[in-house]
Amino acid sequence: MEINQKIIEQCGIKPTNVELIIVGNDPNFVFANDPNFQTVVLYDIEGNVINVNSWLECANYVNGGWVNNLDVFINEERILFFTILLLTTVGIVLKRYYQNKIA
Amino acid sequence: MIGTKNSIKIFLIVLILLLPWGVPNLQDNVEAKNIDSTTVGYYQINTCDISFIEALLKNGFNQNIIYEFDNYSSIKCFGKINGVDQVGENFKVAVGTNILINFLIQSFFWILLISFISRGEKREFKNKISSAAFLIVLFMLHLFGESKFYQISSKNFDLEVSFSNFFILSLILNFIIVIYFIWILFEYRLSNLILYLPFVFLLSSTFDYMNYNFLLLVFSFFGIQNLIETDFSKKYSLTYLSFCLFWLLRQNSNGYLFDVDKLRGFSNSSLNIPSVLFWMLSFYLLIHGIIYITKNSLQNIDHIVIVKNFLITGSLITFFGFLSAYSSIFNLFSYYYFGLNKRAMTEISSISGNTWRGLAPSAESIGEFFAYSIFIFLFYVYKKQIKITWLYAIFLLINIIGMIRANNVAAILSIIVLFILFVVNQKIEVKIRSILIFIIIIFLLILGFFFSAREISISPEVSYEVASKSLILEGLKYSNLFEGENDRNKNVSRYLEGENDLGTIFLYPGNSEAISSSLKFVSNAFTQNVNIPFVPNGIAALSLFALSINRSEKWGIFLSKYNPNTSEFLFGTGPLELNSYFYGHNTGNVDGLVLPHSSILDILLFFGFFGLLLFTFFVLKILVNNFNSDNPYWYLLLFLLINWVKSDSILYIGPFILFVFTLIQNIKITNKD
């Protein structure tokens, strides 16, 4: 596992005393809590929530696709499309209204 | 007094300039900090939280900060700081952008600027819906054909044909909206549009991170109108159609992505049927678009206004070029809002003490533009149709500074010679034949002047012997010869200079197969046994010419790479298609985007030998048949043709439009034609 921009953004910069370990799917691994680490709330695509209490735990979950902001799962293009469509429709209606008013 | 409408437009322009970069993230309280080595981590953690303007206000005009656009960001991150990295003493700050939003913002900015053009007679466009539908299909062809380009330009680029693919739906919707505004904008302004043609050099109008150009869209729309509304030359269209069929039938798709770099927006990045189809149709429509504008401006054309606009544009290009060099913030904004193909130069000083391109992608083409503007202005001053005021004297001076900084010696010398020719022509009536003889003599004198100061990179000692085969020497130097052996150049020098033996070099194992077909042809033509007394060898003459205009290396590289089969040589590979040239042969010995440095060679690549022959015949016919010493565009057509021999101006949309415009000004055109 490499420390990428996503991990830095969501978990912060790796503390110097932490060793980067690839945990993978090991069910027996227990993440040790780091009292200096401020708890981060992470979400997955199905809306599950988890509180992570160490940088290592956070990095591993982010590497597995978890995020700290549900906005990531929002289809921005869809919002943009309907916003523009709405604005266009409003524009057309207003234009028609003023044209009729002048006529 | 500024009217209410103009005030609203100015307000909207300011809004478009500021709003996209000033929207903060309201969901948290992350504040901008001074960017230094201690806050790099802070910016890396808090990406997409701080707006660009917030960061700008906090950091002022810190010269150590280099702002760059990050096209690969989400819509949410648009206009926000997307990352900071320290590189030496400098900090690279990435500002999030997204092609869907770019398309809208840049289009509306240019539409608003065009809306300042005064309204004229109304022109009702025909078949608007079907024209728009055709343009959308064309645009889709472009996206499908050049998907490789867009996959690295946009994070969510997706071409799946589905009603749940909102990326493509948004792009099409944006496209429809922009076309609609083009209709309503140009319905009343078409007749005045030609007066503002010089501004295409300032507003290159290339969409950020797209290989598409706003001007191409506008001109394509006009091109369709021209095809619908007026009788056009079937002869030329059928000739072009036959070329098109050949290009499509002979197309060999390759998977390479051609890095268009400074040609962005007017060059094919991929070699496949949809992309070739898009560019050959767009090229055709572009020419028809320019003809359409000219036809519809016949009654309103005021050459004095055009001339003044040339001078103003040249001044603005120089001014903004200096400003972009001085300020990295303005450099970023000029790139975005002028739609530049490439970021403006970041230094006032010239490249290698040689040329300064400012805002333009090419110093050569902008040098030609300055020379063009100065000539046409002085022409009308000489004709006493324009009076030099202090303001125009300043504009002229700025244009002269721009021309000198661009250091296009060929453009400077040729424009001086043509101006002298024009003045002589005004004093005594000269026939076209005398003019051509005069030009040839001046041309030879210039050649002689430059020849004495040239060097061939392969050999510092320029003798006639070496100079007469400079093209072959340079071509072989960059070829695949002696592949895998140490010091290939030494081997080439040994055979060609030491032993003066072009034949032996090909006897070396593998060399004969490695060399390009064009270089082989040129070498054979140079070493042929036919010797006509007092007639120089064609290749030797061409080599001397190339050396004297400092093109032996560039044309040598062209020869080392240009490897057409017979049909490609005769018909070319299609307009603006450089992919097969760059990835076809000899891909390892030339670094970066080394263009042929001659529009004549570009035409040979695109349209083949037949295309080049037709072009030469067509243009020379216009030049000879339409000689008019009182028409400045006659001299300027000659000027552009001379300069096209050594420049790649055909590869840029602005210079190309200028050329077609100049050509049309030499033809007696009517509304019906």
C-alpha cells in the first residue's frame, strides 16, 4: 500500500512513529488506538459507517475504498445536467413570457 | 456613456471572471494560509476546501507560487485549491477544473465578448435544427475518435450510450445551449463580423483540456449555412470528396495518442475512422464558414476598420504577452480566458536568445501576424486613407516591438521588400512579370546573405560540398541508421564527409531498410548520374536553400520521418492528421513535437503530392490573374505564401483563417458565388 493523495486528504499526513502495514483482509488483525489521532468517520458506498481511531486504521480503510465524505458517491454530472436543464427551461419560459408581453 | 445592455454584459463578464474561482466550501471553516514549506501539508489535507481567490488574496503576488490547472478534478473541486507541491524553492498550486464546466464558462465568456460587436442587418439562418443536429453528430464523432485524448483530460469521461451517462448528456446539453447562443448572437452581427477577424489571433478560443475550438464550432455552423444557402463550387467540393474517400478507405488505425501540445484544438490526436472523418468535415466546413462570412459582409466591409483592428489586436497581444510573462496569475487567466493552445511565455526574455512568442503558440506565426498588421496599416497611411494619430503611432510602435521580439527574420525582410515593391509600384506602373523577377532577385540576395552565416549541426565547416547535401546529412543524422551502435552520428559523418560516399552507407547491414522512403528518394536523386551542364542538381539547390533559411535540420528531420507509400505520397493522410507521420517511422531518434517547419510540407503530408499541386496551381492562378497594385491583400497573399515555405502556420487556426481571408480578398466574390 502506498500513501496516496486520498489517504493524506482523509487521514492526514502519516505520523512519524507509525509503521505502514498492509493489513488486507486479515480478520485477526486488531488496530491499536492512537490517543493523538482525532477520530475520523468513514463511509462506504452502501452507507455503512465506521469510526477509525488511528492513522493506520484510517489509511487501510481509505485504501479499501472508504471515504470521509458521502459526496464522493454523488453523481455530480447528474446534478449538473439537471441544474442546466432547469435553468434552460426557466430561461425559455421567461423568454416566451416577455415575448408574449411585448406582443 | 455605457448603455444598460452593455453594463449588464460587463457585469456578466466580471462575474464569469471571478465567480468560478471564488466560491468557498461553506460546509467547513477551512481558511487559506500563506503558502510555504510548513503549510504544504495543510493544503494537501484540505483539498477542495479553499477557493482559488481565497488563496490568491492570502498569498498576494508571491513570485514563488506557480498556479496550474488540474483538469482531472471533480465538479465539486472546480475553482478550488486541489493540491500544493513544493518543487525546489517554488510551490506548484493546482486549481481544480472540469471540462464540462470549462465548456460553459469559456463559451459564455467568448459569446459575451462577441456580443459587443455592433448589430447589423438581420440574417435568418436556415435549417437551424438540422445544422445543430449535424454539429452534434460531428462533435460525437470527435469524442469517440479522440477518446484516448479525453480519457486523460477528464476524470469521468465516459462514452457509454445510455440515458444514465450524465457526463455525455451534460456535454451534449452544453453544446446545444452554446449553439443556440451562436444563432441568436450572429443573426444580427454576421454582416459586421469580418471587421473583427484580426481578434482570432488574440482569442484562440481553444477549450481547456479539449482538442476542440470555439472558432471551429462557429465557423462549422457558418460552413453548413454556406452549403445550404448558396451555390458553391462543385468542382472543388467533388475533388475534396474524392480525397476524403481515399483517406477513409486507406485508413490504417493505430492505437497511438499524438500529443497535440501547442496544436491543441486544431489537430487530430488519434488515427481512426471517426477522428479522420471529423477533421476532414470540420476542415471543409471551416473554409466554407470563412467564405460565408465574407459573402455576408460584402456590403458592410470597411477595410479601414479592419486595419485598425489589426493594429489594436497586435498591441493587445504584445501587452497581454508581457503581462502574462510578468504575472503567473495573469498567465493562468490569459490561458483560460483567451483559450490559448499553450500557456503564454513566463519570461520576457526570448527562447535561447532567439524568439519570443508571448501569448501565441508559435513565434513564427505571430511574427507573420505583426508584419501583416504593420504592412496593411502603412499601406492605407501611404494611400492617405488613414491619418496617423498619436494613438495609432503608439499602436504601430507596439506592433513593431512585437515583431522584433518574435524575431521572424523572414517575415521582417519579406514585408520590407514587399512594401518597397508597393511604393515602387505606386510611382511607376510595373507589370506582374517585372514584379516576379524583382522578387526572385531579392530572394536570391537574401539567400546569399543568410547562407554566409549558417552552420550545419553535423558539420561546423560549411563548404559548398557539405551545404549541397545538408538536407541528406541532417536526415541521415536523425534516421534509424546504425541502430544500436555507439555514436551513430560519427558513423554518418565518416561515410558522408570522410569518404563522401552516400552509396556505401546503405550497404551497411540494416541501413537500407531503416531509412525512410522519402530520404531514400532524395538520396537517389542527389546521386543520380544524369548531369545537365549549368543546371544544378535539384536536391543540391534545395539543400542550399534550406541551409540559407535555417531549415536544413528541420527539413532533414522531416525526411528522416516521412515514409509514405505511393498512395500516401500522392493523396496524403487527411487534413490536420499528423499521427501517422509521428508514429509511422523513426519514432525513437527525435524528441518532442518537431514539426516539419513548412506549411508546404504540411500540405504534402495532409493532401499528398496531388493536393500540393492543386493548391499551388490554385493559389498561383489567383495571384497572377488578380494582380492589382492597389489591393494590399495581393501583397499580403504573396507575403504569406513566401513565409509558409518556412513556417507551420497552416497548423494553427488563426493563421489559417487569415490565409483564407487574404486569399478571398484577391478573388472578385459575389453574393451568389
